[in-house]
Amino acid sequence: MKNKLTFLALLLGAIFLSSSGFAQKIQLKKVADLNIESLAPVGIRDYDPVKDEYLGFVNKGSDGLELAIFDSKGKILVSEVRRGDGPNYYSSSALTMGFAPDEGIFVQTSTEFLKYDREFNVIKRIRFEPKFTTEVYSGPREKFIPLSKGDQISFLTSVSNISGMALGPEVPSKTQLIEYYDPSLQSVQSIAPLSERAVFQGYQDEKTPVPIYSIYGLNSKENLLYLTTTIDNEITVYNPINWFVVKRIKVKHEKFKPLDNIPLKETNFDRVERYKLYAENQKLLMFDSDLLGLVYILGESEASFESRKNTGIKSRLKDPESYRLILFKDGVQLPGEHMISSGLIEMPLPNNRFLVKVSEGDEEMEYYPYEIWEVVEN
């Protein structure tokens, strides 16, 4: 009996040491700065590793929002206002944007897909009728997600953290999480019912406690679409050609009160008036080397919320310490959660790197600061 206990202790110790060593293999480190030469607010949505250029926007307020290309030093190479009337313009706000494989630029609104050249002259335009129209006021929210290549392009028309459920919580049996443009049908199609996800099964004809939003990521190398929702413990991987489920990746948050009870309980979704205090998934990051990241925001208590409000401390939405990054390798969650204290993660970059938008300080600067961080596997 004593030998069996000794063997068991050694085995558990070996597993612990192995797990600890495995956890230490992942480190996050800052590798560079990127300062965008602009006095007006900017956002970055895509990166071209061949030309070493970034794609985004400059928000000049009453003078309009300029679509822009920045070089690796932060200099604005070209910027143009493209919302308005005319052959090179779109009529509603841009939701997504991204570099095209042939050096063009994709821009998508609620009702149009446009392909521009690098001077923002229209090359191609597709108009479509969406299930829901969306308006944003802070520039394109996300990177454009193409679901196919070539001239007959299929693409997502819905955007992460924006969906038809923004109009009010729908019953899961009638809520589809993916909307995309089908070039063969020349129309928008919907798939992936909310009711099929594990945490919402049983809600077929009952309203969910809060609105739920889709979050997307694209593995462009393998052309696989990754999907989760703001309240979820699974990332589902689809083949966007036939929409088969390739795999399901389980998520275990260290602290995520909304999922403490399944079926979901409304009491787990803390709110003060119109302000949400509960934890939510925020962003999927598609890295190289079969690495995947999930960013989520922690919940906070009503006392913490009132303290922030009364003392003028920035809200948790702008507080880097409120966010956590979970990493997955080959579909398996890695131990631990990570925090970037200097700012908010904006988007992934090649070579297991990601862009961080540095939190604004009290002093005015002549540029908008970003940092480039890297996930290092020792």
C-alpha cells in the first residue's frame, strides 16, 4: 500500500511539474513601438507584411473619417474621406476593412462591399440587402473577413460584437450567429442558430437574459472561420465552403460569473441602469503556429463601478487591467491568463505578434502610440 501511495505521489508531482513547465513556455513580451503621426484619433484594422504597411482610419470629427494607409514608422501614406456621394464613395458607415491579396483594399458597409485601389478609387462594388442595418461612429470596427477567394467573393456581412440582436434579445431558436453574402445567390444568407450552442440549449423559445453577440476570427491559411459569442464557453470552427463544423474548442475562464450557472441565470448578469457590469468575451486573435487567443473583459461589482464613477477613474472598458487573454495551442487551452497593462489589444500580427493600442494619458501627444507584442514559446 505504501509503495502505491509513493508511486501516486510521484506521479502527481510529475504531472504538476510538467504542467508548471508547460505554463512557463509561454511568455508575452513587448518588441517594438509604433507611433502614428496624427493629432486626430486613429484606428488600425489590418497589416500587409509584404509592404510592411498598416490599414486603418483617421477620425477628423466634423471633417469626416478618412480611410488611411500607414507605413511601418507611423507616417500616413494616403488618407481619403470616402463616405458621401460620388463614384468612389459609400453611403453608410464602414463596418470592416482589410487588405486584398492583390494589393487592393476591401471595405464593407451594412449594404455594400467595395474594392478600392491603394489610392481609394473604387475598382468593384457589390450592393446587397442585409438582415439588419448597422451604423458605427468610430470608424470600421473590425478587419474584413472574406470567406472565399477570387472574383466571386463570399464574405461575412455581420461584424463582431454587432448583430441584429442589438435591437433586443431574440429567442435563440430564431437567432442566427453568422450572416454572409453568397455570390452564387447574390444575397445574404444566415446560419448557425444560437440555440445549438451548449450554453443556450433549452432556450429554444425563451428569451436569453441579455443580448448575445457573435465574435469571429479567420484562419486565412486554412480558410476556417472561428466563432464564439460574448457569453460562451466554446469556440466553434467552421469550413465556410460547406459550413461543416471542423472542431469545437472548449474555454475555461478563470472568472466568468455569467457562466456560473447553466442554464443561464439573469441574476448572474450584474447591471447598473444601462451599464453592463458582467464579464464578456471580446475578441478572437488568430496567430501563427496553431496559436489562438481569446480576449475577455472581467466583470466588476456595483461598488467598484460607483467608485470609478465618483472618483473619475476610467471605466473598465478602457482599463487594460480589466482584460484577460487566454491562449490555445492546437485547440487545447494553455494554463494561465495574461494581461497587458499598457493598453488594449487591437489585432493579431504575423509571427505570433499582436498590436496594442496604448492607453491615453493625461498629457497631449503629437502622435497616437501603439506597441507590438509577441507570444514567445520557449
